[in-house]
Amino acid sequence: MSQPGEPGWDRLLAAARRSLERTGGALDGTVTLSAPREDERRLIIGITGVYRPATVARLAVRLADLDGYLHRSTGTGLVGTLAATAPLRDRPGERRQASTAREAMLDQARNSPLAGTGWYQHWLDGLHRDGTLTRLTRNPAMFTDALAVLRALPADDEPMPVFAERILGDTKALVGGPLRGILLRALALRLDIEVPHGAEGERALWEAAGVVPDDLASQVLVLGITAHGGLVADWLSQAATARIPLRVTLHQLRAAPLAIDQDEIFVCENPAVLRAAAVLPHSKPLVCTEGVPSAAVHALLSRAPHAVIQWRNDFDWTGVRLTAPALQRYPTAQPWRMTVDDYLPSAGTGPAMLGTPADTPWQLELGQAMRTHGRLVTEERLLPHLLADLSA
């Protein structure tokens, strides 16, 4: 009698393994071989006792017959024969275990204080939908860590290693790997933006949540701001006198304390506005966030606690989501050309707004108009008005 390892067995045993793993070890099925070789045809004839012509295109073997043949020829049945080369997987059992583990993870997530927020539910739904949650059942501690990080946010401009040590007990836990990717998905949904690709976008996303990956990379772009109190203050004042835009890092702001002299500071989102203002004979002090405000932006503005802060962003859902917390963060802040009267003149054209609509608590009519028209209006389209305000 032919035995495994001899010609004709390889494809047959591979098909039997797939069937047993798919069914959890059931021997009541049948496996088939397409375009059988001559050695396979002869083997199956020997197993089944049924003659098959050389022209046959497909051969079928009942697993029970194969199991009986192996018992007679080797003393070991089909399951034992296959397990001798590699363990048999119980895929139905694995699916049941994964389902149980997945439900336990979801129960854990539902008990989070964040469970009532829309972005958090979208994050969970996305992890479930694309299979990430199922993959995490093999490492549930990673999911627990992700929930702990999200529950601890926003932080207070805390260095990432310090934050990671405080929450996860590992200074390098958020430096890279799948946990970082899972968290970036959540942070992007929190701001209703696309998950960034590249170190700069990721850093901005973390900083928006109050975690600072790198205080040298965190920067703020300024024009016309004067200050006193040390080296960095001198740089700012000299650049203001020369009408030169200047970048200042979070590290510099922390290392060299300063106090800002102005009683009013304008804040825009796009560098094009600051670039245009730089060629004016004179303009009011201007800070550019370049998108999501960095920790450096907030560190600089905190040096002017009594200045009136005129804040604006693009008229899109991300823009209003960034404006609302800024107006709450700074007691002296007020919206700068962020009203329905500023939006409507340019709302008839332009790209469609993407993402989930957001409230505009400083003027409810603005949010209603943005929902109605569904068109974004960038700062560049308002540039003549913005420059007029800055040069007044």
C-alpha cells in the first residue's frame, strides 16, 4: 500500500488539510483533484477501489475513505498523518474565539468616557469594518493601550516620551508601530481630517491633542511681533522691524522666556496670507498656524495673555472645528472675518466641503449657511479683505 511521502500524495494531503481546517476536523467531506497526474490517479484508485480512466479531468475522494486507508497502511489516521508535519488549525474555533475576544474588546470600548462622541464611534466602526479589530484580538493589550491613550487626551503640551511613560509605562510606546497607526486614525477622526502621511502631518495631529513629539520640530510662523525678555524676544523684534517672517520653535520659546508687546494679534491658517502681508508697508502682528495649530503656536500666544487675539481659519468643516476650541482657549479671542457675512459672498462657487458638518458656536447662522451651500471658502479668496484689516 502506498504511504505518504511517496508519489501522488502531496496535493491530496494538502486538499485534505484545507478541508479539515475549514470544517474543524470533520471527516464527512470530499476533496477533489483537478487535472490529476498519473501517480495521483493510481493512488486514488488504490484508496477508493474504484477504477478511474486516464482521461478523467477530476478525481474525488471521501475523507472517510482516505482516513480508513491511512489507518490500514500506516496505523495512523488522516488527522494524525497531517499533524505529524504541521499542527492542524481549527478555523471555526479560531473564529469563535476571535468573535468572543472582539466582543470583549468592544465592551471595554463602550465603557470608555468617550463612548458618547461621534468620532470615537466612527473610529471603532472603522476598526471593525476593515478587520483591524479582529487582528487586535491576537494582541488585546494593544487595544487596551489605545483606549488608555485616548482617554488621557488632550494632554497639556506634554512631551511624547513623558506622556507615554505616564500612561503606558514605556517612553517609546508611541514612537512607531501599529499602536501609533491606530491612534493616528482616531486623532484624525477627532479633527475630521484625513490621516496624515509623513512626519510633519503626524506631529501636527499629536500636537493638536496636546502631545509634543519633538519640541524642535514644533514651529510657529510669525510676522511683525515684537517682544522683550531675552534672545528670542530680540529675534522677534528685529524681524518685525525688518518686515521679515520668522519661524520660532517650541524649544526656543521654552528655553528663552519672553513677553509679547502687542495688545492685538491676528491669527490666520494659510502661509499665503502671511506672505502677502509681508510685502505691505505696515501690517498688524500676524501668526500663521499652517493648518492645525502646533504647540509652538499656543506657547507663543500664551506669552501675550492680555492681547486681543483675532482668530480665523478657512470656511470648511475642519476650519470651524479648529476655530471653536481656539475661541474657548483664549479668553480674549474673537473670530476674525468668520461670520456668515464674510462667507456668503464667495459661497456660490468653489469646491464642495467634505467631512462631517460642525457647529459654529460663535455664530449659529454661519454653520447653517455652510450646510446650505456646501462650498468651502479659503482664506486666499478673502485675501483683499484680510490684508485691508492687517494694514488698517
